[in-house]
Amino acid sequence: MNMETIKGSSMIVKMARTLMSEGWSFVPDEFDVIVKAENKVTGEEISFPSIGNLKKWMYEKALSY
């Protein structure tokens, strides 16, 4: 996934980069908005039906740092 094309706030882009270094991969839709996240190491997987769900998940992840 090319992080240069991902749409979202700077927090979303920065957090996605951080999470990618920890084994997360992200699936964008046709508008380059993240709709799914997977962690190959832990097997965790989450889908985001809306941008609000993505933002909430990213903020929760950011708060754990």
C-alpha cells in the first residue's frame, strides 16, 4: 500500500505509518480511504464501515502510545 495516496488527517497518516512498522497492513477503497486493517503477527483484523470508525480506532491506538 502506498501511504502517499492515503486520504485522511495527518494523525491518520502518521498513525498508519507507525502501525505498519508494527506489522499492520491497510486496505484502501477506490477513493484511497482505509477500509480494513490486518495484523499478520497477531491475526487481528478490523473493518471500518465509515471514516468515523477509522478515526476512532486510530485515536484509540494513538492514545496507547
